[in-house]
Amino acid sequence: MAKLGSGPTDVAIAGFSFGPGTLKISAGQKVTWTNADDTPHQVSLVGPDGRRSEVMLKGQSATLQFDAAGNIAYICGLHPTMKGTIEVAAKN
């Protein structure tokens, strides 16, 4: 798991999985997903937010910012069995 900080945090997409599967960040941080698979992927937030990234081809990245505290589940919009969680802590 990544430590809390003020810069972007990276998630690798490889082997049809998100790594790390659970990421802890502070409110206001950005998370960047980078696709290392030959297959396209898309980050899709589950719940009322419902944001989606652009479809990422191999080597492409997408970044989303998380401003509110809480646990946000996400899936791959193209492969819904791929799942991850962003745990967003309130700013101190």
C-alpha cells in the first residue's frame, strides 16, 4: 500500500488486475492508473460518483482526483471482474 502524501499515487494494471488492489490516500490526492496489458481497460467508479476514465490502451494512463473522504470501490468498465478500492482519508 502507498503511504499518505500530497502527490499522485500510481496503480498498475497488469494481468487483468489492479496493483495495489487497495490504495490509501488523503483527500485531494490524484491517483494515476497505467495499463501494462495488451488489452484495453477503463477505470469505472462504483456508486453515486460514477466517474469513468477514458479507455486506456497498453502504455496509456488515466488520472482521477479524490476530494471527499470515504472508501471508493472501482472496477474495469470493460472487465467488471477486475476490482479495486481507494480509501480516502480526510485531510488533517
